[in-house]
Amino acid sequence: MRPPERIRIKREPQRARYDRETIDAILDEALLCHLGFEVEGQPYVIPTLHARVGDLLYVHGSAASRMLRHAAAGARVCVTVTLLDGLVLARSVFNHSVNYRSVVVFGTASLVEGDEKREALRALTEQLAPGRWDEARQPTAKELKATWILSLPLDEASAKVRTGPEEDEPEDRDLPVWAGVVPVYLAAEPSEYAWRRVHDGRVGPPA
């Protein structure tokens, strides 16, 4: 089925993915998103936290943010996430690239209130550190009031994925230049928190 024009990927369309399985997996793995919108002709893109629950994407912000208030008032927004998987080094400068997985979501954001707000905040916390919501102190009424959470349906979402080796021109393949993929990973440093979770039996020890 042909995707709607708004979300259809035109450049390198062979890298496009429109299935929810791929989109959800990328959103669930990423720890940071960027929220884009326009205020009085001025575009803004701000980094923030996110979490997916079913068919909704939640993004986190402050109640004091004028820009988030604008987004919550019914403005069209764009949310993007990107996972960098490798540096693709070719034998020519022109063909250097990266392996990545990305998602773009278009839509109209809505302000989340009540029980849904608390559940969304739980999802945001669990996105950062699974199990942390039940370990830490729960938010007070004042803290909940100071926190804004916007929801965005995943009706208009697409993914773009690049995998694989370098793509050299035929005439470049014999050049005496190393080419290949340098894997890139996001890794957390060992911490007392991680040690305690293993020691307490909450997670399994490293393989």
C-alpha cells in the first residue's frame, strides 16, 4: 500500500520503512528525540525525552515553556529520533556515510492530564531506566503541575534505515585506502546503581 504523500520518503526510497514494527522498535530504543514546530514564522527544534505507549508517542517538557504551550495549542509538530549504528568509510570522500535508523512523526500534539499524565510519566521514566519508577519517590502534585507531557498519535510516521558496507565507485575499488564500517554503540559507564541492581538480583549479571 502506498504511504500518504506527507510521510513518503523520496530520497533513497529503498531505505524507507513504513511498518509499525520497525517504527516502534526505533522509538523504543532511542533515549532522546527532537521536537520541531514553528512560532510566528520562527522554526524551533528542541531536544527532549520521549516514550511510546501503544499508538501514542509522549514527549516531556516544562509547564514554563512558551514553545511547548504553543505546541500544545494545536500547532502541527514534527518529532524525530535517530540511532547511529556505524561510520561508513568509503574510498572516496563523496561516498562516506553512516549506518542509522531514524523515525519521523508528524501530527498535532495534545496536552496530557490526569491519570494518563502519571502513566505517561511512568513510561518516560522506564524508558530511561527500566524499573526505576517503582524504586524512586513518586512525583508530588506540585511536581506534576510543573511538568507538561504532550501526546502525538503515530498515524503519520515513517522510518528510514541504512545498513551494510560502503558503496564505492567501480573505479575506486583498487585505491590503496581502507574502507569499511566502524560500529558505533551507545554505552553507559558502570555505576553503583547498576552494581546494586545486579547485587540485589533485580537484573542478571553480565554475560
